[in-house]
Amino acid sequence: MSEPHREDTDMHIISLRSLSLSLTLTTALVLPSGCADDDSSATTDGSSTGTVDPTTSAPTTVADTTAADTGTTTTAASETSSSAETSSSSAADSSESGSSGAAGLEIAGTWFEEFAPGEGITHNIDETQWEQLASFGNATFHVDGYDNAERWLVAQGDASNEFYPELYSRFDWTWDGDALFYCTAVFDAATGEDAQSAPASDPDDLDMGCGGFPWSALLPLR
């Protein structure tokens, strides 16, 4: 067998060396780029894991939120307590004034207005209505407001009343010792305000002080 041609062998060795050198250069060029990418990725990952910017405010914690909620609840409870105290105070003031039905009506009870022996009108009076019962007919008046100090009561006639249904009346009362007298000062007012603002009866004239007529005596039944 003849030996390979030396020139061909040398060329083959040169080719292998060239290929090796080319691979070495390529690897040298590629690796720095890959390392840079890894560093960039690491930096990005580091940022995503919660690196805190010292110029920003600290995040609100669960403890902070709980404290804030507790403070709000305490404030609301305080306001509710204050509101309740104000309402209680207002109710007490209204009760002491004795007007517009806030206190017990002074003349609440059952009374008899006598025309003749055994004949007359029975009056059932309380804070909600003034009822008049008689053999010749009944009437009911729904209390709109009253004042014990000034001794007046305004009420609206029931729709079923024979006379002046749904209009407003004002009843004045006065005492002569232990005896109670009343006067229907107004009986056909369009509103409760009109009835209340009408001229008052004269409690010092029981004979003519009820619009030119005598006041009516009310005898207690119970």
C-alpha cells in the first residue's frame, strides 16, 4: 500500500486546527453575552422579590389597620353615646314643659257636664282624644296638642261627628278651687294653628267669659 501523500496530510491537520481555533473564538464571544444575561436576570429577579425603595412609605400592616379600625369604632361609639344623651336631655326638657302632649294631661279623666238632674254629657278625656257622650249624640275629638300651663287643648273633630267633622276645636279650662270648668273657645278652625291662635277665653269671668256665654262645670266621675 502506498503511503498517503504528505501534502494531503498536512492540509488535513491544518484544517482541524483551524476548526478548533474557530470553535474557541466562537465560545469566547458567546460566553460573555450569556453571562451578562444571567446578571440582568438576577437583578430583575432581585427587584421582584421585594427590594424596598427607602424613599417610599412603609406599607400598612395588619396591626396598623386593626388600630385604625379600633379607633373608628371607638369614635362611632362615642358619637352614639353623645346622641343618646342629647335625645334623653331633649325628652326631659319636653316633659318638663308640659306642652304638645309631652307630659300627662292635667284634666285627663272622666267628667260629667250636667244640664238637668241626671241629664248631660259624659266627657272621657286623655292625651289622645276628648270624647263627648250624650243621649242626643256623640262626638270625638283627636288631640293635636295641649298646654297644661296655659290650659288649652286643640283637637280635630272626627269624620263621623255630626257637627263640624274634621275641623279643629280649642278647649280652654280653668279651676275655681277644686271645681273644673271648660269652654269650647273654637269649634270650626281649618287648622290646629288657627284654633290655637284664636283669642283665649276669660277665666276670671265664669258667667260670660266663654265668648259671651258661661263656662261649663265638669264634675268628676272617677
